[in-house]
Amino acid sequence: MSNTFSTTAATLEARLRERLAPTQLEVIDESGQHIGHAGANGTGFGTHFRVRIAAPQLAGKSRVAQHRLVYDALQEFMDQGLHALAIELL
């Protein structure tokens, strides 16, 4: 199923910086690797992302709690159609 939603790595990065004040952050659009997969929008951009992040707010929390904080920060985008988010905790 395709959709018309598309966002950018810069948009996601700005939101994560605003909400989590990371010390390290990299947001990579991997949508081009998922053309034809569920949730792809047919453009090769804006639906599948990888986030590499380190932030003081994540320290000392379980992996599930860390992931939840990242997902919570990006929930608006998930609700709009962001399909996949791979999270790497640094």
C-alpha cells in the first residue's frame, strides 16, 4: 500500500534535537531501499528512516524506554504516515 506522506531527515532531526537534545544524532532516509515494500510512497524518499542517537534523557533507561522516548518525539510523523523507524542507540 502506498501513501502520499513524505518527510525529510532534516525535519526528523530538528524534532529530535528539540525534544531530546542529543549529544550525537544522525538521521538517514533509507526509503530508497524499500521501494515496493509496505508503506513505501513510490518516490524512494520520506517513509523509512534510521536514527542513530545518544542523549542524556536516554541514559540509564531500559532499551524499551529509550525507544519509546524516540518514538514519542516522532509520533506526529508516525501518525501522518512515516512507516518505518530503525533506532540505533549510541
